[in-house]
Amino acid sequence: QVQLVESGGGLVQPGGSLTLSCVASTSSFSLAVMNWYRQAPGKQREFVARINSYGGTNYADYVKDRFTISRDNTKKTIYLHMSRLQPAVTAVYYCYRALHWGQGTQVTVSS
């Protein structure tokens, strides 16, 4: 059973930064492809970023150069550093791995 627990969300002003974390309870974390998704109010859940076991990354076009995904295998944790935030990125952010979802963490960008 894989459990994913996100944290780090909150309210931030436009232009600000935030770093999300996702801790995974799995013995094979270092081999896992880990993902961030998000779901804005009234919209479908969508892909944000992915990191593979070698540290290779992929991003949705709308977050390139503003978001950075990283991982720490010793802590079984992935991160999503978000910068230059704008209200349009307000959403619940979810960690995902192989059919398992976390509970999500709310990110709200507002003045």
C-alpha cells in the first residue's frame, strides 16, 4: 500500500513563491516516477510535473521556468518549488504515483 502525503500549501500573494512536499510510504521510492497534478475549481485535474528515478523531469508548458520538481530519495520525498505565482495557479495540488493519489494540498494565490 502506497501512501502519499502532501504539505506546504497555503495562501501566497501574487509574485510570491511556495514549495510543496510529498512524502511517500513505499520501499521502492528511489525507482518510482513521481508526479504532481493540480485541480482548479470547476476544472479537471491536470498534469503539472514529473520526475523519474534518474532525476529527469517533464513539465506542463504552462509551468515551465516557474516551477521546479525535485526529489530526495533519502527522505522519500518530492518537492514542487513554485515561483512568480499568479492567481491562475490557484488549485489543489496532488502527488501521484502508479494509481495512488495523495489527499492534496490547497494553493491559493491572492492579494
